[in-house]
Amino acid sequence: MEIPKTYEPIKAEEKWYSYWMNKGYFHSEPDEREAYTVVIPPPNVTGVLHMGHMLNNTIQDVLVRRARMLGKNACWVPGTDHASIATEAKVVQKLRTEGIKKSDLSREEFLKHAFVWKDKHGGIILEQLKKLGCSCDWERTGFTMDPEYSESVIDVFMDLYKKGKIYRSVRMVNWDPEALTAVSDEEVNHKEVNSKLFYVRYKVAGSDDQWLTIATTRPETILGDSAICINPNDARFKHLHGKQAIVPIANRTIPIILDEYVDMEFGTGCLKVTPAHDVNDYELGKKFDLETIDILNDNGTLNANGLHYEGKDRFEVRKAIEKELYDKGYLVKTEDHINKVGFSERTDAVIEPKLSLQWFVSMKELAQPALDAVMNGDIQFHPDKFKNTYRHWMENVKDWCISRQLWWGHRIPAWYFGTGANDYVVAKTVEEAIVLVKEKAGLTVSASDLKQDEDVLDTWFSSWLWPISMFNGLTRPGNEEIKYYYPTNDLVTAPEIMFFWVARMIIAGYEYLGEIPFKNVYYTGIVRDKLGRKMSKSLGNSPDPIELIEKYGADGVRVGILISSPAGNDLPFDTSQCEQGRNFTNKVWNAFRLIDAWEVRDIEQPKSSAKAIEWFEAKFNKTLTEINDQFDKFRISEALMSIYKLVWDDFCSWYLEMIKPGYEQPIDSKTLETTKVFFEKLLKLMQPFTPFIAEEIWHLIRERAEGDDIILAPWPVVDSVNETVLANFKFAEEVIINIRNIRKNNNIANKVKMDLFVKKNNEIDLSFDSVISKMGNLTQLEYVKEKVANSNSFIVDSNEYYIPFGDTIDLVAEKAKMQEELNYTKGFLQSIQKKLQNEKFMAGAPEQVVLSERKKESDALNKIAILEEKLAEMV
RNA sequence: GGGAAAUUAGCUCAGUUGGUUCAGAGCACCUGCCUUACAAGCAGGGGGUCACAGGUUCGAAUCCUGUAUUUCCCA
């Protein structure tokens, strides 16, 4: 059968992925083996695969596949997140295109639409992961709104409520007027924008023409003012103490209060206080018991408190009120001003601070063990620089607002039986609620008297249970699976969600299982384009991962994405990296073609082949040690690079060339067999990174028994490393490179055989001579006592090598080269001798360093002598 | 404004407790090769005042101080 000259990934990928699936290799059940567990960071259920997912999931697959080869019971749990804000936004948008408004639907109707959408689009991303080769246990695929998962979310809410960790409170929250929901501090992006500072004057009450001037960036909130605040130490305003002021346009009289909070330097030193629309003002309002006047509707338009501006958007009002203030003589001046404005991460709408009744988790106590676990190393971060960021946040953790004004998600299990702030109970079902109402208020109510809270829980309030609830650790405490798989081993995620997700999983782990949820956290970077911009849909700078896979093969893309992606660093991605990956798979493919084409004969093994085998054995073991170490340190891309070079440079460029029989010559069976074994070992190392081609060649290189698949083959074991062989080869390598250089410099074709004469001045190892002969294409390698005249020459380790001239030679160039080498060596010698003559060096440096300097000195002296002699002869 | 980290070849990064004339890899680049495994290749080669300025040391990319620039986190 003809084997194609280039590797064709598409067919192999389909074939092997379904083969692995049919064999159930990805599936895990608890057994006696050590468990190795990874839970996937659940992508949004309606999400589409982007480059960030590619990076993240390739790393996970590498770790999982290697663990499998190390004999562990590897379990990679996939699933999706309901992502309440993002998904609801998509459903709302889709309905809008059909002419349906969310406000026209009941909650039940809307959820029906949402589930239809989820069933249609949900899980696309998981199918895409299969194309990448991800070896997830698909039988365990989960979803944060699955019934049992949801139950655990509600259980946790009730449990924390009972423990007094969940409370309901009026708080200033970040309000997204577009999504109509509160968002957490972490979901607000602060950006600097150019705006205006408006100077507005307020009349002092009871005066004829006494005014005070405030500065504000948001003049529309004047309508919500309930005080003017000045610093009691501000000498400029002593006359205002105890007075009142009149709000322009609204014509309300408000007190002038004194507080040191006011920055005398900023603006005019007079601060308008709007408790409903600014966090700091809210605090002042509480302190001075001020009236709270909310002027905004939830959608960002003004309400009745906005007087004649009612129904208009806040930005529109800002312009209009500027004009009105000016026309009526209240506007003193405006200035350009740069300030930071919060934008919603999801909708990019300007966030409004808004007072509302929300549900909170108090975090301080919960966070303590989670902070300790990372600081004392029970949980390792890779790279560990992220520990600092983590500590900073955890030490200053704020309470977590967990209610969201949405329908898509887990509905808060609170039931209201009245309108009072405290007229509610928290219960799993309405029946339980009825009983609790009786207990709490002594009221006998029926189901229809109770009204469940309209809000749903923050998505992270369900995903923080992911490593526990994917094994039903809360609904079926102590079950076999949670005992076996938990704590999980490695978590691979982005540093952006360290607080949203990682920290909270650790908190939940301690609170509910008394244990860490994972041992290692590997932080990936952000995938950027060549210009350093973050890849995003709106910029259109992100390649379609599926197209990449079709073009370069999944293995090629996996290599491309990992080849330059150290942990925690951003990955500047360019498709040329996939090309490199694709080229690598092709190289391996051709190595296989070469071996496969050899005709085996029962002949004697050439000496050079025996030496080559000895060397590669040593090289392999040495590199494997390094690779294992790199894996232990989570230096994934370095491990890949080591494998890449071991395969390409050491195996293909050196080893295969050393054992390659002449054209149409057979190979001896011993060498062929050993070579196949080497190749198989290399394929094993490649398997985590390039699983498809590894499996493909694994089955082509040899007949395999049922179940003898590389995905389950044992990871190679390190054997002792023969350092002597490695050193001797290095010497031979240098000789060979020198021979090649002479060929190139003199335009001697590779097929032209040459003679090599060696004047041995030093005791050297001759064991690789057969290899030198073969690789140098020499007719003979002869040892001589005297220099060989009319030759190209070079020196390795004080030994002189001569290749007699063919027809022509550039004597001048040859001499110049030698002179240059001599100069360099002399300079080198000088620096060494200077060091050796330095008494302080001799006194301070360790013996080993001194010894190595002495050796360098004698080597240099030798070399100089030879060079000078040769130069003298060339005249 | 407060905190953290970074700055080594054109690009992306290594560089272990200071010790081979001021240093490595991959890609890119240059030169020569269609040498029957692979031109998605082979062979060879060039390229760095290790951000800047001081200091400690016999010796600094590595330790200390300051400056500049960048990134991230928090307000």
C-alpha cells in the first residue's frame, strides 16, 4: 500500500476519536487505582469555541492524557454553565428579532423559550472540543441547571441562610440599566472618559443673594440632592454653618452639613449629597439621616422625582438640564474633566449606583480558610506570582451580592407573606414555607398567599459548587464518587476569574467538604493577536478554531497553541504557529515512512548503528528526565519543546541518519527493531500533545493486539543515563560539523567521498569513528603522526584534522580564518590567566571552579601552539 | 492614588543557590542544496552594552538602591 508523502489528519482524527469513544477509554469509574480528576471550567451553555478555550482545554487534555499513561484513573468532567446574564441577554435579543418583548411574557413562557434556545445551541461548544481531541468523560457531562445540581445550589443557599451567612439588605449596588439587573463589583469595568465638570450655584436659604457653588459631573442628579456637605475645617465656608440651601429647579430646601470626608481641594469644596445615586453620598446619608431621593427608573430613565424630565434617559437629561441651569442662571461654568466611569462587562452600559434590596453572602469568615490554603501551599498556584493578587483580594474581601434581577437561573427560595422588610421565610418548597410562616409569624397561609422572590442567583453561586456537585457531593453526601474523585487534582483556568470562581470554589470546598477542591491551579494567559490585542468577536481578529483544525489538523493546532505559551503569560497567537505544529506532524509522518520502507535482512549490524543506538538510548533517558521535571513544574510548553527537539533534531536529524542504510540497501533486523522501539517511546511522549498521529502511527508501525492502544500505553520509565556516551558523541558531532563546513566552503557535494587524517595530540575516544565516517561520507579515517600538507584542517579538543585539498583551495581565506581563531584563543587565555593570577579569586573561588579554569588554560595553550605551528607552515 | 510583577536576539521565552573572554532555545532571517523519508525539507551561518544609572563582590543577566517604560490588580 502506498503511504502518502504528507500526513493527512482529517481521516485519522475522525477514525481515532470514535475508536477511543467506542472503547470507552475516556470513561472513568472509581476503582483501586489512584484517581486523577480535572473538572472543566464550564463554558457558557450557548457559547462558541474561541481561542481561549482552545488553549485552556488543550492544556487540560495534555495533563489528563499523561495521567492516563501514568496509570492513574483519569477523569475529566465536562459540562456547561447556564451563564444567566449572557444567556438571558441572547434569548431576549433573539425574541426581539421575532417581535416578542420579554416584558410581554410571563416568567414561565420566557423560560420555555430559554430552554428551547438552550437545547438548540447548548453543547455546540462541547462538540467542538471533541474535534480538538479532548478526552473528556462525556458520560458525565453536566449542566449547572440540571435538576440535581440545582437542588444542591438551593440547599447551599438555605444552609448559608440558616448559618446566618446570607442576609438581605438595602445596599448600593451596581445597576446595569440595560440588562436590568445588579452586577457585582467584579463585573464592572472602570474606564477613563472625557466628561465635563459642571459648576452649579445654589442659593442659601433665607438670603437675598447669597450663593454657594458645587461642582458635579452628573448635573441631572441635582434633582435627588438631599444636602450640601462642606468640610468643617474649611475657612471659606464658616458662614454657611447651620444654614440651608435651595436646590435649583427642584426648589427644595436642604441642610448644609459638615463632614471631614469632603476634599477641600477638589472642585469648589462644596459637595452635593445624593444618597440614592452615589456610594459615598449614601454613607453620608446614613450618617446624617438624610432623605434618599431616587430619581431613576430601572432602565435609566428618570422617574417622577425627575419632575418635568420624567421618562427621559439620564444622558438626554444631562444635556437638557445643562441648558436649563444655564438659562436660569444657575450654571456658573463648565470645565473639561477626565473621570472614571463604570461600564457593565456584559452589556457595556454605564453602571448606575442604585439602592436596592438585595441578597448577600457575608464573606469575611468564609474566606479565611481559603486564604490560608493558598498561602500555606495546600493549593499551589502556577505560576505562584498570582498568590499575591489572591491574598490582596481575600484579605479585603467584600460581601457578595448574589441576587440578580433575571429569570434564567436558580430562583431564590425566599417566600414573602407580607410587605414588611422581614415578612419572608426561606424554604425549599412552598409547603415548607407555609409551615415556616406559621412558626415565624403565627400566620396560617396557603400557597397562593405566598409570593416567591422574583430574582435568581448569581451564576457564580452555582459554579462555585462545580467540583462538588458534579459528583453529587451535596445531594448524596459521602457517596462513592465524591470520596474517590474529590479533591480534584488540577484546575486550568484564566486569572481573570480567580475571584469569581477559583476563590469561591475553595471557599465552598472548605465550607461543605472541609477540604480543598483541587491541588493545583494552572493559570493560562490571554490569547492575543499579533498586534497584542485581545482576541474578541467585535474586533474580528480571532481565527475560527474549527477552520484551523481543518487546515492544520487538530494535532498541529494543539502544538501551535502550546509551543510558546508559558503559564500565566499572554499568548500572542499567530496561525504560523499552527503551521509549525503541522510541519512537526508531517516530519514525524515521514520518519515513519522511512522506517516503514526499509527492507529487513538478517545481516550483521554495522558498528555505527550499534553506536547510534547506544547514544540515542542515553539521549532519550536524559531528555525524559527533563521532560518529567518540566511536567512536575507545570512547564507544559517547555516539555513540548523538549519533545519537539528530541524527535526532530536528535531522532530524525541525527539518529536516523546514522543508522540509515545506503540507497536500496537492506537494514539489519536488530537495528530496525530497536529503532521501532525508540519510535514507539517517542510516540508515547507525543501522545498527550498530538494524540491522533501518535495513535495512527502506533497502529501502522506494528500489528497490535486488541486493546494495545497508545492512549493507554504506559509512560516511558527513565533508565540510567550514560553520560560518557553523551560526551563522546558531542565530540564526534563537532568533528562531523567541521567536515560539513569544509564541504560547504569548498563546494564539495555530499555524495563525493573524502579522506580524513587525524593527528592525535590528546587521548581521545575513538568509539564514534564509525559514525564519523558514515556521517562525513569518508573513504577513510586514518590516524597519522605528522601534519598533512595541502589540506583543509580544523582542530577539535587539541586534535588536528586534515582533509586533503581537492583541486582548488583559497589559501588566503584559510589563513585568515586560522589567524582569527588564534586571536580569539589568545584573548581567551589572557582572561583566564588574569583570573588565575588574581589572589582574591584563588582564595575566594571554590576548588571546582579553579580546576575548570586551569583546564581551560592548558587547553588554550595547546590550541595556540598548534595554530601557530600551522600558520608558520602555510607561508 | 495604593499594591504586585515585568524589562535578555526581529518575535515568543529559558537562564536553577552570583562562576566558561557580555549568555541559550524555537520561530523569523541570510547562504548553499529538488542529496530517493520529508522543499511542510536538508546542511551551514549571522544576530544580544541582558531597560538605564549607581552599589556590593575576586567575579553580576543573576544580589541591593534609584530612574524610565510596560502590564495587571484594587480604589
